[in-house]
Amino acid sequence: MYKTILCAIEASQEGKMVLAKASELAKLCGAKLVVIHVLPYKLLPSDYQKTLKEEIAPKIEKITSPFGISKKNCHIKVGKPYEVICREADKRKADLVILGTHSKKALQAAIIGSTATGVSNNAKCDVTLFRI
């Protein structure tokens, strides 16, 4: 069915919940699971972006390690979240992208969230949204 699944998460309990479901689905399909976290700070200086990546990395590792996901399959990127997720899905030849429907931390009042909407409208592969 699916060979490569890209799971986009936040460094939060909600992200862990989405990853748990993605991990379960990857096991059922025998698929490779790749995790991405996107920092939406593209306009900041690159040295500060690097600092933010270094600060978030241990949090992402804490979420992913219980699922047996190696560091080489965990990626922290900077940019507009839906664009980065879609670009990474293409780059990694993912045939499924998984993400949560709406962050409780998000500022927008959209029903499923702007990132989920952007990914579902622009990804070239299947997209699964989990309610969080």
C-alpha cells in the first residue's frame, strides 16, 4: 500500500498523538516513516534559525525515540509549514502525508487549520488528517 509516510508534527503532546497513529499505520503497511517539524520563522536571520533548530531538536527526539524513529529520519526545517511539508514529501517520494487537523496553540480560528488545509490542497500524494 504505502512505502514512505511523511508525518508532520509539533513538539507537543498533540504531535506525539499524531505520531503514534502514523507509526501504527506505517507498521501495518510496512512503510518507512519519516518525521518533519517545521519552524515557521523564515524571516529570521539564519544564525537564529539554527539556534531555534538546536533548541527544538531534543524535544522532537524525545517524541520520536519511543517509536524507534532514527535521527536520520527526523527533520527540522524552517519555512511556511504547508510548503515545506509538500516539498519534503516530493523530495522523499512520500506516498502519504500525515498531520494533525488543528493545533490547540494555533492563532487562527480555522476549522482544520491553515497548515492542514495547505497540505491537503497542494500535496501530490495522499494526505491523512488526524483530529487532535
